[in-house]
Amino acid sequence: MELEVKTNVNSLEIEFYSILQKRLEDYTEKLLAVSHLPMVLTNADLKRLFQISDSTLNRLVKLGEFPPCWYGIRGHYFRDDVLEWMRKSDSDDYREQLRILRSL
């Protein structure tokens, strides 16, 4: 009985570490992708990053607390401002704002 319990604990540890390693690899991949972004993101960069259309990007920029244009140059945004906005943004709030906009 004791040997069976130790075996089960060992297999759970192996499974846990396997899952943890996969999560760390995924997180590392995301960090590397972010670090390779240019300092200034264009509308094309944002569409590719968020996987959205022109019209959705325009709504996103107009609706939320989206960062202002970089030095007033239309369609250019400072990467760090966009990443900070992503960390703070609430996707449910954005969806609700879109719903309201579409109902007008």
C-alpha cells in the first residue's frame, strides 16, 4: 500500500512539473515575442498583434483609454504604452462599449 501511494505521488509530481515546464515555455515565448516588437507600433502592427480588422482597430482606438498617438503621428503608438494599456484593459468593458456603439 505504501509503495502504491509513493508511486502515485511521484507520478503526480512528474505530471505537475511537466505542466509547469510547458507553461513556463509558453510564457517565455510570449515575452520574447513582446521584446521583438518595434519601439513604435503602427496600425498594421496592432492589427497583426490583436488579430483584428481595420474597423475594429478604429473602434478600439476611439472607444477606450487607448494610448495617444506617438508624438501626434496618426497611426503610430509607443509600444510600452500599448503594452501597459493591454495589462490594464478590461475586455468585458470593451465588449460592452462596442455593444453600446453598435446599438446607436
